[in-house]
Amino acid sequence: MWRYVLRRLCYLLPIFIGISFFVFFMLHMTPGDPARLMLGDAATETSVQELRQEMGLNDPFLMQYGRYIKNAVRGDIGKSYITKSPVAHEVLQAFPATLRLALFAISIAILIGVPLGILSAIHQYSLLDNVAMGFALIGISMPVFWLGLLLILLFCVWLGWFPASGFDTFRQMVLPAVTLSTPSLAIISRISRSSMLEVVRQDYICMARAKGQVEWRVIWNHALGNALIPIVTIVGLQFGGLLEGAVVTEAVFAVPGIGSLLVEAIKTRDYPMVLGGVLFIGVVFSLVNLVVDILYAYIDPRIKARYQNG
Amino acid sequence: MAEARMSGEGGKQYKQSGLWARFRKNRMAFCGAIMIMGLVVVAIFAPLIAPFPYDQQDFMAAQEAPSAAHWFGTDEFGRDIFSRIVYASRISLEVGFIAVSIGMVVGGALGSVAGYYGGFLDNFVMRTMDILLAVPSTILAIAIAATLGPGLFNLMMAVGISTIPRYARIVRASVLSLRHLEFIEAAQAVGSSDFRIIVKHILPNCMAPVIVQATLGVASAILNTAGLSFIGLGIQPPTPEWGAMLSGARTYIRDYPYMTIFPGLAIMLTVLALNFLGDGLRDALDPKLKR
């Protein structure tokens, strides 16, 4: 087991290097001269050149990348063109709100999606199954931001039950979390259903029934464990989807998270901020995938067995 | 699994008709296909269908509720929302299909080369794909679109590039499963070039999962495009785009909700139709049918 964890940890390094290279390459490609942008239009050409020299912008690409990595390890991923404050600082300040939103949303998606999918599978082609899967299909077809706008329209403008913006109180968190959770909820319930359907057709389930086991025990003790394996994978992947959805959801509900930070930075063409945010999201997503893979090995005895001897 | 037993000349035709029958039996997929065809017709004949030009402003008739003259009402510049939605279908379909084509062609080429040659090349290509997959695709598209700057072409590139790894993985997996079968060995024995073997013998045999992925891919490309436009990347005004229309309508949500409802409905129906079609195709092409 530990060998597996260790091996999986080793995979992270090339991925981090890859993401940082991609982000740095993109940063390098952005239009405009960073030195000029920092000094403003009024600065003279010589002072811009001096700053370029000082910032190392005249060095070869790979040398600049090496310096970027060195700084990034120490938590410095550049300064914002607009506010001049360190990108890492602003990103970390915005992250808790995004994390809270994402965790709230994934909880809704798992707590409703998994039982819904499993019930749909057990009662395949029933009214519940059809209605749930119909809603699931609509759920994955709806743009998140449109759903957010519709919820604002219904619950804020017409009914007045929830506030339309802010992210401090529980009531303010409900609408963004519901909005963000919807596509994940839809996907999780679809996967749960098909995974369960696959498992209940296996011979060992038939065997359990043949022995005379009561139905709920067949499902709960025999089927659920194996049905969970693909569900865990998809939940992990959904976390990436949640980070994407969070960008637009935060923009709709004015949640002060990384998404809003990105959108604001895009509007003001603050490239270090945009790409710093992207770097951060990439790193977080990789770490989540790591946790999911380890969890996966924990649930799936086949992976555990492969690393048991030797 | 009737077609597994079929062989010889009649086999192919039988297999295709079986596929068609299964597809037709799936009413949702059939509905989806018809809706998509309808949308393509609307996009092609947009100037004939839209009652007004998409950029015709009329400040005397700004923000009117839906009426006989303006079916979906007018926006803050007095432009007819129905006409703009009709014209915007062009952008969405264009971005959807071209972005998916970019992803499919580049990803397919990388995946088939990686799978066919294996070894270092395979490792290099697939590890690069892993890195791209390590960033969620919309975030990747945001990074690319923000760097390239706004515009339709850049948007297509951004959404297209972000889907490359998915196709590379699917095609590679299929190529690996075919690579050592007899008919490939036979082709090698008669001296076919690698290029010919990949294009003529391998790729046609791994199209099924790619087609399904592409159909669902157009759906997610359209969603992605709308999302990027919504946050200010991508299509610039006055060109109508569903996501950008929603972004503009947001300010007026309290007083003029219809401005928000119709463009979103257009996105949802389009994506829903593509998802119907993709699910139906998967059921029809998947030999391990769940039904």
C-alpha cells in the first residue's frame, strides 16, 4: 500500500513541472512588455530597459523558466500588473471561499446523487428512474451560469428567499452551492446508476440471491462495495469540474473566490494573475486526484493486492 | 451479438442495418438528431429566418417585452433578441464543430502514433497529455484564450486544444488493442507503409468511441464557449453569441428577465440534443449493450 502511495507521489513531480512550464510558456507568450506595464506609459525607454535587465527579461527562455521555478518553490509566482501585490498572496486569500463553495457543492452532489443513482438502478425503468435520469440529462445540458441566473430570478427576485450575492452567511451560500452542484449531481447520479446496474448483473449477486439473502442485504453488503469504485473515480474527476464551474458561479453570485479573481484579472488583462490562478488550480486538482487514487486503492482490493507482496 | 457471427460480404451490410435499427429504436437519440439537423438549417438560413438584422438598433424600442413583432423581446439597444439568437446559432455550431475537429485530428494523430510505435514516443506523448489533463479543460481554455486574446478564432483554438488529450487517450487505447491483430500483421507483410496502415486499417476500426466522444464533445465545446464568452473571453460585440448575450442580460435581470431566459434556453436545447444523440450513439455502437 505504501509503495503505491509513494509511486503515486512520484508521478506528481513531472506533472507539477509540466504545469508550471505550460503556465510560464503562456506567460511568456502574452502580449505586452511586463517592464513597460509595471512602469506605465510615462516611463522612458532607458528606465524600461533597466528594469528589463533587472527583472532578467533579457535572459534566455530556459534561464527565466529556471528562475520562475526557483521563485515558485518559495511561493512567489509573480506580481499582479494592476495591484502590484504578489499573485500568490491574492490567490491564497481567495482560495478559502472557493474551497468552501466547492466542498459544499460536492457534498450536495454526493449526498443526493449517489443514493438517487443507486435507487434508479434498483428500480430500473420505474417512474423514479425515468424522472431522475431525465433531470440528470437536463442537469448536464444546462450552462451553470444560466442556472445560477434562473435561481437568482426565482429565489431572489420573485420569491425573495435568498440574497443574490455575498458569501458570508449560510443563506448566502445556498444558491451558489446548489448552482455549482447541479452538473456534478447529474453526472454522479448517472454513473452511480450505470455502475450499480453493471454490478447487479454479476454472477455473485445472483449467487447471493440464490442463497436466499434478503434483497436489501444483497444490495447493501454485496453490490454496493463494488459499485462504489467507479463512483469514487468520478467524484474525484468532478472536483476538477467543480473548480471550472466555480469560476462562472462565483462570477454570477459575486463570491469573492479564485473564480472572481480570475474573471476580474481577465477583464483587466492582468496576465500574471490569470496564469497564477491557473497554476494554483492545476496544483490543487492534481493533489485531489492523488487523494482519489489513494482512496481508490483503499477501496479496490485488486490494486492493494498488486502491491502487497514484494 | 448477432453481427459477431456474421462474416463474408453480406456481413457488413447486415451489421450496418443492425446499427441503424438500434439507433432508430432509441427515440431520444432520433429526437436529438432531428433537433440538431433543425439547428443546422436555422444556422444556414439565418438571414431568411431572422426577422431583423442582428445588429439593427432601435432605441425607441429598447427592452420591450416579447410581442408579435419581437417574439423574444428586445435588448438594451433595441435589437431583436430572437434574430440575435438565430444568428448566434452559427457561432455556437461553428465553434463547436471546429474546436472538436481540432481536438479530434490532433489528438487522434498523437494517440495513434503513440499507440502504434510505443516506446519512448508513446511515453513522451502520453506524459505530455497527462500534464494537459492535470488542468481542468475549461481552466486550460481560459489560460489559452486569455493569452491569445479575444476573438472567434482564438476561442476555437483554446477550446480545441483543451480537448486534445481526451481524443489522444481514446485513440491510443483503441490502437493498442488492434495493433497486434492478424490483419495488421498481414498489411505489414505485404509491405504497407506505417502511415497507410494507421490511416487505412487502424483508424477506421477505432472510430466508434471517437464518434461518441466527438458528439458529446461538441456539446461540451458549446457549453465551454458560452462560459468563456460569459466571463468576457471570446466573442466580441456586436457579434451575437448566446453566452455573451447572457452576460449582457445579467445587469437587467430584475426588470427584464426575458433577456436572460431565451439565450440560455437556446444553449440548453442545443446541448441537450447533442447529449441525446451522443448517448444514443453510444448505446447503438456499444457491443455490451446495457438494455
